[in-house]
Amino acid sequence: MDFETIQTDRAPAAIGTYSQAVRAGDTVYVSGQIPLVPETGEIVEGDVEAQIRRTFDNLLAVVEAAGASLAQVAKLTIYLTDLSHFPKVNEVMAEYFKPPYPARAALGVAALPKGVGVEMDAVVVANG
């Protein structure tokens, strides 16, 4: 099977040895997105809600670069350094996703790259 790398300037460039996303057949695997501003590579200014929104925006940009939409996200994983922010994730997520919602896991972690509070990755079924 051939793999296709997905890349967009509308999301932050990779900060390590990975691709923003990889397509394998009809499935797109989106790497973890954090709340970096694509144009500057800096962490978005503001509170945790601003970080959550920027992360969803970055995720959306990569999904759209793969020719898909958030409605085609089958699995979403959310990593939070503070699980007390989980209700805010749910609130903001409802603005980006409509039912049926994707399968989802939310994990509390000790730390994330660049000291951010949230990271998200996704599996997308992009078959047209």
C-alpha cells in the first residue's frame, strides 16, 4: 500500500520527525495538533479556551487538506494536562462537530510539547 503525506500551511509545520497527516487508502491519520499559530509557530495567546479552539482549527486545516471534513473523523483523541478543562473541550467541540460524534478518548497527561495544555489527533475515513 502506498502512503500519501498530507501537508498544509494552514496548520503548524511539524516540530519533529513526523508528517501532519498520512493517508493510507481511505484512512487519514492526523498527527497530534497543538495550539500553535501556523504563521508564527508560537503558542496562541489567551486562556485554555483559546488553546482548545486553536487546536481544533489546526486539526480542521489538516483534515481539509486531506480532502475531508470533520464529519468524516471516526476517532478523536484528546490529551489534556489538566482534566478539569474537559467540560470546556466538550463545549468547544460541539461548535466544530455535529452528531453523530466521532469515537473519542480523553487522556490526562503530565506534559505536552512546548508546555501547551491540549493536543489532539484523529483518524479520518476520507473515501470521497
